[in-house]
Amino acid sequence: MENDPIGIFDSGLGGISVLSVAKKVLPQEDFIFLGDSQYNPYGTKTKEEITQRCIAICDWFVAQHVKAIVIACNTATSACVDVLRDRYEIPIIGMEPALKVACEKGPRQHIAVWATELTLKEQKFARLMDRFDDEHTIYRVPCPQLVRIVEEDRLDQETMIARTLNEYLHQSPKVNSIVLGCTHFLFYRNALKKLLPQDVHIVDGNWGTIRHLEDILNQNGQLNDHGGGIVWKNTDPSKIELSKRLLKRMEEIIWD
């Protein structure tokens, strides 16, 4: 039904960056956001462990009568999006690093993809790279610390964040674009812009993901004409208040 909510979930709190964009693009929709913080991080787990967690979450969403589920986590998408699509009848929207967007910015682009170790080593990303690495130079940069800082509520520690970002920038040779291939990384967008030359692009997949969700709901005649509420859930209930603060922080992010 068009009045049913949309489920969005993440391994922890990074998917709040996707929820923020969803609220901007689809302000009339109701959302349930579920953070799996008790089991965070996904990036260090096996595919089997991640798949078990995602099935448990999606089973719960289906019981809440959601009309679509957004996997607001590149790692979970890499691990099991096909399994989830085979299991459920409702639309399952996944995410992948927006490499195509970065490659379209010009010939022979030099691109650093920042993501979790699991995302970068999975076959799904390997297939994505195969489409572009003949014509472009692509660097894989695992950034596990950027996930932990968000989950540990340390985003106000500006000196430490600048030092951490610079460590990952040193692993990214002179590039045209940095692709933020983890939803946690969107919280660093403003800080990263201060450290980069103006001609280096910061690319993410959040807007494209939510536009895709909008298209599917429109095709199915399921766009809501009123609503706008958010139900907050987390496998670690102590993270709910932090989740709400992170949504407010995302609303202050500067987008190109």
C-alpha cells in the first residue's frame, strides 16, 4: 500500500546519511530506520554472518508491512543483495560505490574508492571495477577508522578527524575524485572538502539510490501523498539518541 512506510537499515549509524537524503527527496514518506549497532561493524564479518543479520532485519521489516527496503550499507549490499531480492517480494534497493559517476567526469580519471575492506574485496566490486579500469586509474582505499569514529560518537574531535582523513589521503595518489563507498563516510564530507584541492570531486551514491527508490515507488503507484514520520530502531537501544543527533548533523552537510 502507498501509505506503508519504507524500511532503511545499516550495520550501524552510517545509513542515517541515506535517510537524510530520503527525507529531502521524499518528504511525504514515512520511514523506519533500523541500525544494527549491536553487531557493528559488518566490514570485518564473513558474508554468511552478514547475510544472517540482513535476513533477520528484513524479516522484521516485512512484519512491519514496509513497502520497500533500502540496504543503506555498501558492505551488506555486496554480501547479500541478491539473496535478499530472491527471498522477498517487495523492492530491495541496494547500494554500491558510485564509481560510474566518477568515471563520467572525463577521460582517464584517477579515482580513489574509500570503503570497507569487505566491500573492496567482494566480487560485486571487482565486477564494477572491471567495467572501468581499462580506461581509468582506480585505487582501493580501505578506511575502517572512519566507521568507528561515527559509531563511537567522536565526530566533534576535529583535530583527530583531520589527522585520520589525511592518513587516508596519503593512500590516495593525486586523484580527480574520491568516491565515498560507505554511508558512514558522508559525515566527513565537510571536513574532507577543507583538505582537498577545489578541483577534486567528492562522489557518493546516496542521491542516486534514493532517486532509484523514488522511480520504483512511482512505477508501482506507491508514492505517498502525506506523512513524513520516522520510527527509530536499533539493536543497541542506547544508540537512538545519537541517531537523532546524527540526522541533524547530516542536515548541515554541504552538497555540491
